[in-house]
Amino acid sequence: MDTFLKGYYLPKEIVELIFGYLDKDNDIKNCRLVCSNWNSNVYSICFKCGIQVALGSASRCEKLMKDLVEFPQLVSKVRKLCLSYIDEDPIEPNMFVSLLDQCTYIENLRFCINQTGEQYLLALFNDTPHISRMKEITVDKVHFSSRPIRISHLLINFVYRNSITVLEISDVRNETAAGISVDGKIYIDSAYRKNPRLAMKLDFMDESCHTLIEFATKFPKLKVLKLLPGLLSDDIDISALMEANMHTLETLHIFGSHCNLDMKKPFYSWPTVNPCNSITEIDIRVLRVCAGTLECVMTLTNLQKLVINLELHSTFYERSSFDKDKSQLLIDRFTSYCNRVKKVEVYMVYETFAEDNAVVRRQMVTQDGRLIDMEHKISSCCSDLNIFFTRAFNIEDYDITDQNVYIYGDGDTE
């Protein structure tokens, strides 16, 4: 059965539009079985970015390697690999590297490993396949993974930094050793230093990458940056992001329920035109932002999507062109800016002053796609802190003033 209507083929544009809505595997398979014309159209539309192969066992890996030899044309189609660690039939790291040597068109590597499996990432480092098209190497929920996996993930991304376009990085400092001296650096010190090649790369990263943003600046083609600061991370300096001149950056996500966004340089030293004006999407979910951060966001003229969700109210006005008594003027300008952005989702609390100079707490929320400035319903800072601790550490119903509550690295309490 061919694709026609009253003796005529449907226009190619209409066919592409219809097949573009296919998202379920069974629907795609069934449509490909209708006829050669449908098969060709579905394949060109649904697989134009290549195919993804999920590897969960050694037998599956061996099967793919044989198929790549038997059907050479398949090599250019495999663009994404998803690796899961299964105890029953684990894939040997050497086998995994050998497979990547065959998949020369691979662009995306995804690892579904959380507590074990760093050997696969380290295998890539020790015997790096020549993959010039690599754009993204991710670990599912890397922020909650073991520290060895986070370090390995950081390392292998750094190896392919000249081609990586999507980067999700988490602080690798040891949250359970809060007493250590880290000097504001990405703290990396482990048994990996026993490997000379690893030690050399780690030393270079320690010397040249003191912060997550500095690490990201080593990726010249970066388009998507996702920062996941750990519990020991310092405040993130937004002015450092402007100084980095990341002209290719399009998407910026910063998630850290304990992290503050600050501006280390005063407003009069900021560049006239934001060097990161290529950014079209920002998603910020942190503890607090300073007033300067909002000013910086307003300098982005190509922004299409803005998400800001703060745990506590914003009170930092240092190095901003607005004083605290002009907070309402800042908010009015920010509201006007947000209402010109295509998609906005904002929740933040700020303080302003009434006519009698009394402090009034207000909140900004998104309603029906527009930003609304309204009176804040919760006036107690303690209530804000309860929300923060509950979300950050999954702790319910305890007194935050109790000095006998100890918080460790993974949300454990005692």
C-alpha cells in the first residue's frame, strides 16, 4: 500500500509532518512494515540523527560487534550507546572499548551506573578510542553517583573536551570529609593518582580548573552546560561566566539547593554587551541569587526560556547597581523583562520597604505565562529554612535549632 490520496502521492512535507508524531517503538516498526515508501520515509525522519543501542549484557555487546562486521553500513548509523551494568552478564571494560573502536560515528555515550561501574569510564581514559564526533558523555543522576564515578566522568569528558557540546558536571569533592582544606578548588585526590597518566591529567585540572565554571571554559564547542555543585561547593560567580567568553553556549542549568549565585565584580566593571548573549535558555534552582544575577540575566537579549526557583529569599545587593532600598525598582524592571521572554517560570521571594520603612516581603510567581508580583504569604525566615532543609536533605519534622542534628554527605542524619 503506497501513500496516496485519490491517485496522487501525499506531498513529502505532509508525510514528514505525520510521521514526525511517531514516538513509540511499536508504531515506528508497524509503519515501516507497510511498504517500501513508508519504510524509507520513517527511517529518514525518525532515524535522521542515527540510532541508539542499549547495552546491558556481554552477549548483547558481542552481537552488536558481529553485526557491525557483517553489515558495515550500520557503523555510520550507530550514534548513541547506552550502557547499563548488570551483575549476571557484565560487559568487560576491554570489550566495551573494542566496541567503541568500531563505532567511529558515535556521538553520545550514556552510562546507567550509580555506585559501581567506574571501570568503564576509566577504560576509556586508559585506552581512548579515536572518536572525533563525540558530543556528549553522561552518567544518569551523576550528582547522586559514587565519588569514583563522578571523578571518572569528569576525566573522560575532559579527554574529549574539543568535541563535547553537552556537559553536565558535579563537584567531586568528598562531602563526608567536610573538615578538609580545599581552597575553593575542584578537589580531586584519590587512588587514581597511582596511575601516572591519570595523575598528570588530575594535576593539570587542579592547577587550571579551580571552579566548575573554569572547568567548563576548557570546552570550546560547548552548547549546553549543566552545573550541579556539591555540598562543599563555593558560591558560583556569574561574572566569571561572562568573562569566560563562551560564545557558543545556548543552555545554562544550575541546580544546587544549598548554592548561592553571586557576582564577584562590581557592576561598573561588567562588559557593555554580555559575551554569553548566545544563551537562549536558563534554568536556575538554587538557595539564593544576588541582585547582580538578575541584572546579568536582563542583559541577555536572545533569551527564550527562563526558569528561576529559589529556596530562600534574596537579600544580596553587594556589587549591584541597585541598593536594597531600590529593590522594588529592580523587581519592576526584571518583571518587565521576563514578560518579554517567550517562556517563563519564576518563584522567588524578595524584601522591599513600605512607606513607614518597615520591611515587607513579597514574592514573584508565574501565573498564566506571566510574571506576577504579589504579597508573600510566609513571613518567617524559619519557615524558609525548614523548606530548604526538607528539600535539600529529605529530612522531615525536626527542629532546625537542635544543635545535636548532624548532616552528613548523602542526607544521612544522626
